[in-house]
Amino acid sequence: MSVAPQFLTDMAHKGLGLEIAPYFFPRLLKSEHNVMYTDMIGNDEIQAKAAANPDRTMFGEVPLIDFVWTPGTPLKQCAPANLLFDYALAAHVVEHVPDTIGWLNDILSVVKDGGQLCLYVPNKQNSFDHFRRETSLSDLVGAYVERRSIPTPSQVFDFVSRSIVYRKNTETPLEGTKFEDWDRAYTDQDAINLSIETFVHQKYLDVHCTVWTPDSFVETFRKVTDLGLMNIDVSDPILPGTDEFVVFITKRGEPRIKQDEIANPDKETIKKLTKSVEHASKAFHECNDRFRKYMDEH
């Protein structure tokens, strides 16, 4: 029996697809669609992880992945050689990624121009992230420039200290309630301990690195495109339920500002960056001088 809604089926009819980290709940079944699976861990580890998870029995057999996306290795080097997909899908994965822009561009590197990436994203308005701060454009840019591979101590602390115990279809609505009204899974002491552990051991802790509403996601990634960090079109959000939303990202081409150029700029890039920094510095000092003059006159 198909688990795919019509908007996914319509996308899947466009050709060969790639589903990222389907675990025990693939949104597109191989028996119905021309799709490959990838994950950050191999089949043996996935099967062991699933065997220890009591919820997996709700969804049946755990599917086998076709290839491993080795952490720290570009997806293009892990996928079958020279293979480009017509579309890709990641359900409830993007929020776990420290460098969202870099990760999305990595996926799009194996998608044809004009192809789509479909994302299922938790809606903070109806989830345990309800009382957390929404992710900002500056958060994304910082992670992209740093090529962040693990959550920051602040992301860990925010997740652990501000998450609540909340279950789908609970009788108590989140809207209008206070953080103090809800049970917490962790204490503030847990939050600081885990933040320190992440930093000291440079350890990846599986937290929600980003927090989104449908509108904030679309608005922010349209700004990311305007900055040249991605070259995409972002659809309006679809709300299949109250606790998640879906967006379609269409690849238009390569980003204007590439991550490799930031880390290892050539002479021309350095020249452009230097000119930009000098212009920004001059503008800042001029603005500061005008502000001081205004304060002196008033």
C-alpha cells in the first residue's frame, strides 16, 4: 500500500529519485517508484538501530539503502559515478544538520538542473520545539562560512533547555500556553553538561540544529538565494498536517558564492572580498560618524 501523498507521487513520476535517510519509514517505496536510498550509516548499523527501536514495528520491514553517504565526504563522491537524479527527498532530516545551506547544496549537486528537492520539516508551532528561538538568516550564514559539522554549544543548550515533552494529537494545545506549563525532558544542568561535552570532545549530538515555521523557512531561504549562497526556487509551503510542513526546492543552477571558494579563495576571489570588506568598513565608519554628529546636535 502506498504511503506517498499525491504531491510526492507527482514528483516521483518525473524520473529517478533519491531518498535520504529513509530509516524505517521511507516516503517513497521502491515497489512503486524508481528511487534509491542513502544514509550516513550502513545497512548493518541501520538494522541494529531499528531492532532497538520499538516504534519501527509500526512501519514494517526496514528497507536496505543503496549506498552510504559517508560523513564529511561530498555526496557526489558517494553516489554511483556520474549519476544525476531527477529529484530528491528528505523527510525530517534537515533540522538535524549543522550546516543547512552546505548540506542542501550537497544534495543538489547530484540533482539535475530543474530537478526538485522535497523536504519534510517539523513545524515548531506544534512540536517540542515550540518555545525555542526560530533560526535566523545569520545562523545559516555563520554555519555555511564555518562549514559546521557538529552543533554548536549554543544550539545544544537551546535544544536541551527549551524542548518540552509534547506528543502529537495531545488534547492540550500549545498556543497560548507558557513554557513553565509543560514537562521537560531535560534540566538546565543537563543542557550545560551536554553543551560542554559537545565542545570539549567535538562530538556530534543529535539535536534539532534549526527551528522553523512554514513561513520562516520559505522567507529565509529566499533570502539565502538573493545572497547567492544557493541558486534555487522555493515553493510555498504545503501543510499535510499540523506538526510538519513540506517545501519543494527547485535547482536553477550552481550558487554564485561557493563554499570551497570561501575556504580556499583564489586571487580573484580574495581581491573581490578585500574590496567588499573595504567598502563595508568605509560605510560603517561613515554611518558611525553621522550617528555621533546627530547625538552631539541633540
